[in-house]
Amino acid sequence: MLQEIKYAVDILQNGELIALPTETVYGLAADATNDEACQKIYALKNRPSNNPLIIHVNSIKMAEEYADFTADARALALDFWPGPLTLVLKARQDAINKIAPSVSKNLDTIAIRCPAHDVTLKIINELGVPVAAPSANPSNYVSPTRLEHVKEHFPNLPFINGGKTQYGIESTILDLSTDEYKLLRPGYIFKETLENKLNKKITAIFKEEEKIIAPGMLKKHYSPRLKIRLNAENLEKNELGLNFANSGFNSNYSRNLSPKGDLFEAAVNLYDMLIELDKVGLANDFKQIAIAPIPNSNIGVAINDKLKRAAS
Ligand code: TXA
Ligand code: MG
């Protein structure tokens, strides 16, 4: 077994936490069957205790041990796993005793995904049970896309270094646990793509005005320490800028999510640049980050959703 895989598995088996890379953002991982370990996640992140965790599996086979894998769940998993799609499914009755109570709280559902990251998949494989892993940031702060982001907040946390994450924003969350399918969080796997695959309408309920189901839908989230101003056309006093395409915020330290106006590139850079601007802005007495308008199509939907929460 590779040295780093054994290292991670030992830590998880000892009931300790470790930062693991995924294709979306870094996760703060614990053995999902060890309640004491999972509780440490809440303590370290200062996470509200009613916000359930996603379990990460290495295969459909492992997922089926814990959730009612419907035909639609299987169809989606076959197409999109490993990858940035989390499925909320009815938990299997015989699994309720296996998964730590602090993972799913008192819900009768469970959120599951299979991350597209080779090392993390091998770790889960070797561990033999799922890992529970929220994003490896203090609750409400921006999610980490680089190991350095994790270390800044949790300097003593063991880790596996996976470099910069591939997608840079969290997985899409689709709730298949009731007759009405619901998109709880937008991401790289789009609602339209899922609808086409299932030949069924999906209700998007991540919009702020709707009822809160996934606490990731909590209005305030993903927030840097500096204030955020959205749809900015120019820079005001004490602001640094986050550009998109040819928006022209030219002050010191301003950055561009994608000079060529590519939304996918913008999504990959979003948290990374927010964290950078937050840090450099604080150090240089800026008060606010002005963000250029981002088109609200394909992955722009997820970007705008994150930005709205960061600004609120
Ligand atoms: O890309 C990702 O999904 C990353 C990486 C680390 O895998 N993880 C992540 O976890 O974003 P976290 O904890 O930051 O977000 C998990 C979301 C929360 O909004 C939570 O409320 C929701 O999943 N969730 C978990 N279990 C749920 C359930 N049974 N029903 C509805 N929502 C659930
Ligand atoms: Mg998070």
C-alpha cells in the first residue's frame, strides 16, 4: 500500500480527522461509522450541529450498503460517478446503526457521493467504509481549493496534499428521496443535464427565498472577511476588484476570474481568488471586494449562487 494511503487510513481508523483532496474542494474527513470522530468535525469547523454531512464512497456497491439505491440513482451514478454529484437518498434501515448518528442527524435520508480523486478513492477503498467529509474550512468561510487554505485555518490537521483542486466549487446536490426531485445545490452537473438523463423535471430549491432544506442553503455562507459588492461596474474607494472577462478593475491586487470570459475557468478560480483577495485586502486596509457581473448560464448559476451567499 502506498505510504500516504496507509498514513491516512491509520489516522481515520484511530478516530482522528484528516484533510483529503477531492476534485471539488478539500474535505475534512472522518470515518463515517465512528460517531466520536464525526463529532470532531463539528467541533473543529464550528459547524452548526443540525447541518448533516455527506458520506464519500468508493463505488456504487459501497453506496448501496447505506442507501436505497433507486433505478434513477443508479442511472445517475453510472453516468456521473466518480464525480461532483451528491445524491440524497433514503437511508437503508439496516444502515442506520452503521453510519454515525452525527452524520445524518435525525434525517431518514443520507447524502452520498463518490469523489473523482484517485488517492482519496484508494483511502476509502482501504478503509472499507465511507468517510464523512464537509469542506475543510471553518463554518461560513470560503471553501478550500488548495492545501494552503486548509493549513491557514487548521495548522495542526494531518493532510494529504492534492495540489489545487480540479473544479474549485462543491458538488451538485440532488435530492431523490421523495417523488419530487430537488436540486439542493447547483454545481458542475447541471439541472438540465440531470433532467435530460432522467427524463423528469427537477425543482431547483436552492434559491434564497425558498425553504431551507440543505443547510448549505443557509443564506449566509462562503463569506470572506472583507465585504462583497456584486455586479460592480467600477471600483469605489477602499475596494479591490474581482474581474470577469473585460471588466476593467485595474487597481493594485485586482484579479480576473477569467480574462477570456470562460465560466468554467471562473468557477475553478472563484474561491482561490476570493481567499487571495481577502488576505491581501485585509493586509492592505481595503474594505470591500467589488465583483464584476457573471453571466447566469451553465456553471454561472452556481457561481452566482455562491456569490450571493458570500455577499449576504
Ligand atoms: O464537493 C463537495 O460536496 C464537498 C467535498 C468535500 O466533497 N463537500 C461539501 O460538504 O461541500 P459540505 O458539508 O460543505 O456540504 C454538504 C451539504 C450541506 O449543505 C448539507 O446540508 C447537505 O450537504 N446535506 C448533507 N446531508 C443531507 C441530507 N441528508 N439531506 C439534505 N442535505 C444534506
Ligand atoms: Mg462547505
